[in-house]
Amino acid sequence: MILDFEPGDKVVNTANKDWGIGQVQSIINEKVTVNFENVGKKVINAKNITLEKINNG
């Protein structure tokens, strides 16, 4: 599985949009650490949870 994320990317958790916008901190295998504006830092298993990248512009 290849993830299309890099540290610094802005994302939303499509299942929990109330978490707000998150910024990718690190990616190790399928584990993506994201710092969300409303709930803080979460470690997301990309196999189980869909993150959607926000394109700036």
C-alpha cells in the first residue's frame, strides 16, 4: 500500500469531520500520525480509516 501523504499535508478524517483539519506529522508503514485542530494528535491506521487530502488552492 502506497499512501499519497507527506508530512505537512493537510487532511480530514472523512468519518469524523468534526475532528477538524489535521496536519500529517509522520508516516510509518500504514500508520499516519496526524495533529487535528479539534482533538489533537491521533495515530491513524490507513488500512481502516480514510483520510482525504485537502488541496491548497
